[in-house]
Amino acid sequence: MFERLGVDWYLFGAQAALVRGSRRMTADVDVTVLLGGVEPTQLLMALQGEGIQARFEFDAAFVRQSRVLPLIHNKQMPVDVVLGSPGLDEYFYERAETLDVSGTTVRVPRREDLICMKLLAGRPQDLQDAESMAKVGPVDFDEVRGFIESMAEALADDSIIAILNAFLVALD
């Protein structure tokens, strides 16, 4: 559906973590969309033909400020569309892999990138997802460490180094 509009996208969040080996269940889907020149209202109109509606009355100011388009599929499944920005979102998109998920082609970030996303988020459920993914498949922890250290430097925030170190200790 995103392809028809010519926008790039990838699955992230708990659903992507499930694809990569996490065991946590979730009731929503998180997708990052790189709109290019497409407006959020155009995206919403295109998705309506797929059974996807806005969860609330469309508020352009909210979407612009939050960069999130809260949707619902078939009046049951919440879908949060994050409007991606240049930089990290493009980086994760470029590195994402195209996978077959139950007969549907989906772009999913690499395990290392999802672990980095989860460590940056730092919430307890995100850290559990990162730990689950790290335990089920090969992970280049040098790559994870390098990314987190570069983010800590760019953000001038050493707290994410502490989160990384605690995560690595928990894996031992």
C-alpha cells in the first residue's frame, strides 16, 4: 500500500522485534514512513482504501508536531505511522532487510539496528525486547556498541552508554 504512493517504509517496534525473535505480544503495529514529497493527508487518503482510518479526527498540527499519524486497521488493530526524518530514519531504512512475514513482504530493520532502537528508547519493555532478540540469533555487539557510543556523543548523553553496559551485563 505504501509502495503505490512511492513512499519508503519499514516495520519497527514490538512487531519488528517479534520478527527478530522477541517473545512479547503487542496489540499495535509501528511503521516508519519516509514521505518524500507526499503530504500526511495524501497518505491517510491512500490508506483509507485499505481499511485503515484515522483513530481520531485528523489534526494536521498534531501530526506535524508529533510526527505520528495514529491509525486503526479494520477498526481493530492500532497502527502508529511515524513520519520519518532525514538521518536516523533513512539510515535504518537503508539497512533494513526485505522479509517474507506470513506471505507479506515487509522491510524490517536488522537485529542490531532494532536492538539499538530499543536501547535508545530505554523503556523496560524495550530492554526486554532487546534482550530477547540478542538471545535468539547472532548479533554483532561491536556494531551495537559503536552505534550507541556515536549516538551518546552526538546527543551529549552518556546515560545511553550506561543502558548499553547494563544490557550487556544482563546478557552474560
